[in-house]
Amino acid sequence: MVPLLLVLLLILILLGAGFVVKILWWIAIAVLVMWLIGFVARPKGSSGRWYRW
């Protein structure tokens, strides 16, 4: 009974981790798109960087 519970717990952990990784990929894609938009739409009279740091 204990090995079965351990396997089920491992499956739940792996599925949860996969879901979290998928969400992180979507966040990374959204940040990349926002960075590209900011890079293309930067002010014309600036020093070339649209961010402060």
C-alpha cells in the first residue's frame, strides 16, 4: 500500500511541477514580447535604451 501511495504522490508532484513550468513559460513569453515592443517603440531622442537601468 505504501509504494502505491508513494507512486501516486510522485505523479501528483510531477504533474504539479509541469503545470508550474508551463505557467512560467507563458510568463517568460509575455515578458519577451513586452521587451521587444519596448525595444521597437523606444523614444527617438534617447540614448538608445528605453529602460532606466
